[in-house]
Amino acid sequence: MGAFEYTAVDAAGKERKGVLEGETARQVRQLLREKSLFPLDVAEVKEKADDGHFSISFGGGISAADLAMFTRQLATLVNAALPLETALKAVAEQTEHPKIQSIVLSVRSRVMEGHTFADGLKDFPKAFPELYIATVAAGEQSGHLDTVLERLADYTEARQELRQKVQQAMIYPAVLIVLAFGIVTLMLVYVVPKVVGVFTDSGRELPAMTRVLIGVSEFLQSYGLLLGIILVIAGFAFNRMLQYPEPRRAFDKALLKIPLVGRLVRGFNTARFTRTFSILTGAGVPVLDCLRISSEVIVNTPMKIAVEEASNRVREGAPIGASLAKSGYFPPICVHLIASGESSGQLENMLGRAAHNQEREMDGLIATMLGILEPAVIVGMGIIVTFIVLSILLPIFQLNELVG
């Protein structure tokens, strides 16, 4: 039995879309007719995923929040001793997202055919990261799928919580910066020319501050649109350039050298790496596979390469902590915790501590940066507005002196 996505028309001529389970597309069409629906298109979910017409992505089709909710619901049901196929069906019925429902039912059909849960997840690699699939596979092999799903649920929820925290914290500074930029631009393009025009017609020499303001205003009026287009094109070209390995590596390496930014990038990637490593180790995944999969969650190229090189040293018999320390990218406390975990046989616990330590440090660093950014934007805005006001008032003071 497979999952089929359909498009049909009801008796009132209204188009409806959804997902049904059935042996064949013909059976699904018959089920639709029994529901007084005229089928327009019926296609198996897996087939559509393979031919590119039904694209599911971790960042688009299934968001971090959707994946976290799916994992938590499934973990709860499996811990309640429900069979896996029953739990998957219940989760599919619970969700209101058609794409998620399609994926879950397709995975369930694979399980009912005798395949493992991990094999079903592999049909949707863009929806379920390799970390997720490898952890589930290890849980099935060890017979502790319920425990592994609980850990995955905690992991996905923690990542979603961190993402929401950063996004919410950035809303106010982002709005403030946009408003400040917009107000200053409107003043320079529309307000300043009308006010300053009175002084330029008088024929008197204007203060240097006022001349600078007039020059900036005239430049924005003449070339503002062109400048905006150039900036957009430059941004697009820069983004395209970062798609190539060498420019990306150089850019990521430069980020690590910027004092505050480098610390943030290093801590963020270290937290993701150690947390992923801890989850995989706890699930019983082999160490080399843990290193390979964990390196995929690192977005900074030099740090990712450093993990890959460390993996090669570990394969030759070197300790994990010492291998990671050679690059110099990972914080010393993280390296020491990993080395301590290796020697004491508590690698999973020490990796968890390292991840928790880095996450807590990143929370504090982000809060500090935002605390500095908000007043900095306000002060910058105040300086610019003060400059504009003084540039307008100085010629007025000169006229008053002449009249007096």
C-alpha cells in the first residue's frame, strides 16, 4: 500500500487536493469517486519526489518546526507502545500540512512493505537530514527506537528554539535599521533640497557642513537609483561567487579572523558539531560515521575541513580530541571535554556538556551583541539627524547676523 497525492473536483466544481492510501492509483481514483469526487490527477508520492515534480526540502517543504513537531509526536506514540505503522498513520492524520502528510504516509507504506523506518526516510533526503536517518537506523538496529526518537525530538526542538530566539531577537534591530535608513534617505532626497534651496538662491557662501549636505543630497537624487541597482547586482554577484569552493573557503576563513564575529561563528559551529556528535554517539553510530555526519552540520568551510582531516587521523588511530585540536578552530574547553570523555569512556556525556557550554556561551554573546547594536543604531541615527539639522540651521544663523 502506498501514499497517493490527488487533485479532484467535487460536485460544486471546487478543486480539492489531498493524500490517500491505496494499492494502486486506480484504487485511489475509485475511492475518490465513492466520495463524490472526480479525480483529475493521482500520483504516488515517491514517484513525484523522484521525478522532480514534488520537491520537499528541509528548509522549505519541511521546516525545522515541522520536523520537530513530527519527531515529538512520533516519539510520544512509539513510547506509548504503539506499532510504528500505527504511530505514523496517527501523525499523518494529525498534521494539516499536505506535504508532510504525503511524506509520512509514503514512509508508512515502505514500513508496511517490510522495509526499515530508516529506509523509508531515505526516500526523502531533502526532508530528513543524514543525521536524522543515521540516528533512526542505529536506534532500530539496537532495538531502542523509542529512546532514540526522544533524543531526536529534544535535538530538533532545541535547534528550533535557538532559531526562533535569534530571529525574534533580530526583529527589533532590523526594523530599527530599516526605518532609520528610510527616514534619512527621504530627508536627503525630498526634504533637504527644498529647505536648502532657499540658501543657495541667495548667492552667499554656505558653511562647509551645509555644502556637504547639499552634495550628498544631489548625488542621491542623480545617482540614487543607479547606486541601488549596483548594490543589488554586487550582492547577487557576491552570493554567486560564494557558491564556488575556493571563494567560499577564503570568505569563511576571513570571518574566523574578525574578533567578535569569528568567536560567534566558531562557537555556533562547535555547538552544532558537538550536539550532533553526542546524539549519534548515544545512538550507537560508529565514531568515524559520527565524525563524517557531524561535519555536515558545520557551515564554516575551514572548520568542516578540519573535522574531515581529524576523521582521517582518527582512522589511523589518533585520539579525537587531539585530532580536533590540531586545527586550532575549536575552543580549548571543547577539546579538553572530548579528550576527557575518550579517556573515561563517557564520550557522549562530555560531548553533551561541550555542546551545552557552547550554546550557553552563544546565548550570552548574542544577547551582548544585540544589546550593543540597538543603542548603536539609535546613536548613529541621532548623529545623522543632528548633522542634517545643523546643516540647515547654520545658514539661518548667518542670515540673522547679517540682518542684525
